[in-house]
Amino acid sequence: MNIKQYVKKPIIIHALEYTSDNLDDVYKFVGDKAYTSNGNLFIKTLEGDHRASIGDYIIKGIKGEFYPCKPDIFRMTYDEA
């Protein structure tokens, strides 16, 4: 087996932290890729709909796709540009 190591390419992404009072900003950022159901926010991703919790970051990927990311993973992966 020939396992190699890889480093993630440095790319700039756009992201918005979802808080209890910025749902309008989330809709402006994500557009029709976000909706609420039973008080929960969902993001339509390439892998299906994912629930976003307060404190999660909503990320716009390099191909224009959106997805939620837990804050601890976000902080380990990204620095503010």
C-alpha cells in the first residue's frame, strides 16, 4: 500500500457564523439554499439537506455550494483572511 500525505490547498472561502439573531443575513448569503422547518435551519448541500445549529458556520465552497460546519472544526481549519 502506498499511502501519501497531502496538504490542503490554501483557498479563501466566504463564511457566516449562524447566531440566534442573524437569520436574515443567512438568507441573504445563502439564498434559496436555506430554509427553516419546525424552528430549525437547514442548508441544501450537495449531499442533501443538513441542519445548522446556532454557532455553526455556513460556508460557501469553491464551486458556490453551501454547507454548515461545526465551530470547533471551522476554527481548526480556517483563519480569518
